[in-house]
Amino acid sequence: MEPKKKRKVVDTKLAIVKDLDEGHNIRATANKFSVSKGIVQAAKENKDLILKEAESNHSLSKARIIKHNEINVILWRWFATACVRGYPIIGPILQGKVKQIDSELGVEGGDFLASKGWL
């Protein structure tokens, strides 16, 4: 499942759980979200798992944004300085530098991908 679709499914399940917590019955919730009663029942039974998954997805995406923004800022400063000094900068050099910055930040995993698409 694509990440965007998975996120939408998790958000829908979370909304269903919240709707049930507000006291709505299964049939009303199913009608509200245009899903089957079985889906609502499954969401009710797996409430703890859904809440945990929603929290972990939110935390991970927020952490990636913060970390990658820091990498972008540091790389931009390095790039601006290198351009002023007249160094020739090409894609592989940027990719190598961003990997170096990622490892120097010391964040676990060093998971930043400096792909050609990232450039």
C-alpha cells in the first residue's frame, strides 16, 4: 500500500474510533464514513492498536521533517560557501556531502537518502 493511502486509512480508522468514543453507534458511524459495519466493528475491536499506530506514524513523520530540514539548512550553507569560493559543485558531490552531514549529526540510523530525485 502506498504511504499516502496507508496514512489516509489510518486517519479514517482513527476518526472512526473517535466517533465511537463520542457515543455514536456502529451503524451511524458506518453511515457517516461510508464504510461497512464490519470495518467499524473491526476498528472498535482494534482501538488500542489503531491509536498506537496513529501516534507512531505522526511521531516518525514529524521527526523526519525536523531532521531533514536541519540537513537542508546545513547543506545550503555549505553549498553557498562553496559557490562563493568558486568550487565546481555537481550532483555526486552534493550527495556525498549530505551523507557526511547526516552521519555527523549523529542521529540513529543515518537514514537520509540522497537520491537523484532528492536533488
